[in-house]
Amino acid sequence: MRKFLFLINFVSLLVFIGCSQAEFKDLNKIYSMEDLAVIGIKIKKDFQTEFPEATHAKWGFLKGREVAVFRYPTIELANTLGKTAGEEQTEEIEVVEKNIAHGPKVEKTECRGHKANKPNSSDVYKLNIKLNSNSQFSNIFIINKAKLFEDQMNLFPLKPSWMECVRRAPMYTEFIIIGNLVILSEPLATEDSEGTLAFLQETADKLP
């Protein structure tokens, strides 16, 4: 009986140690920008804003949404200056002037508050073209329909100029600090704050 209880306690201890290591394994790790590529983040451009002590401040895309990454040389800087940067870039305020609903230091903004303002690819305005099946252009269209659709998106943007922007808010609504990285994300049209944070946590969990 004692041997049995000892075995149970020993297994429980191993499980506890394993869980603890899994939970805290990345707290002291310094991540590189290459680590972001491993988990699928496609970096596009730099921020124009200068973030003190940050080695990188870039934005890109991951799984159909826009994300941003601020990288710092140390974990301490990420948890101090990085935390401030994350708060400043996600600061949403009440509308008191026109449609401005973002803090003064927010660089990237997004129109929200209208059905057509939601970041959803289904809002693309589609161009209907009637083609003569006997025409030469018809054959060209069939061959190059992907290129034509790409050009069509440029002609008809997701948010037409005549569409009123009800509330210009921060592009990124939530952020997470993992090691020396600050990762920000825009929300999907169908999710709340908890959903965006869950996406960020899943992203952080995949870092090598």
C-alpha cells in the first residue's frame, strides 16, 4: 500500500514539474525575428513611430488578420517600455471630436462601427462582367481570371471613399508580452476581446 501511494505521489510530482516547465519555459527566452517566421507571421513593413530601445517594430499578417511585433533586446525592456508601447498603440477613447476613437500615439487605425467597416473579406464589392463566349476577350478572361480579380480589388477597395467612417479606432485592440516580444493583433469581426487575447496566446504558445 505504501509503495502504491509513493508511486502515485511520484507520478504527481513529475506531472507538476512538467506542467510548471511548460508554463514558464519561455519567460526567460530571447526570441529572434526568425522565430516569428517559423510560426507563420508574414512581416510586411516597419512602423513609422519610433519606439525607444526597440530593435524592431514591424507589422504583418497571420491567419487572415493584421498583427504587429515590437522586439526588445531584453525581457525587462519588453515588460516596461514594451508594455507602454502596447498600451499606447491599442488605446481606444470615447469619441469627443468627429469620429476619433483612438489615443494620440496610435499609428495604425481602422474604421469600425459600421457593417461595411468590419475587417472581413466578404465585404469586397464585386464587379459583374458579361462576356461574349465567342469573343477573344472571353478566352483571355478565362486564362487570366485570377489576375483580373486582383485588379478588381484595387479598383473597388474594401471601404469605398463614400462610405462614412463611424468610428476610427486603433487597428490593434489587444497585445501580449512573451519573453522580449510584444505581439499585437487586430480583432476579427466575429470575436470579442477574449477571443483576440486567446488568438494571441495561441500564437505565443507556438513560438519555438
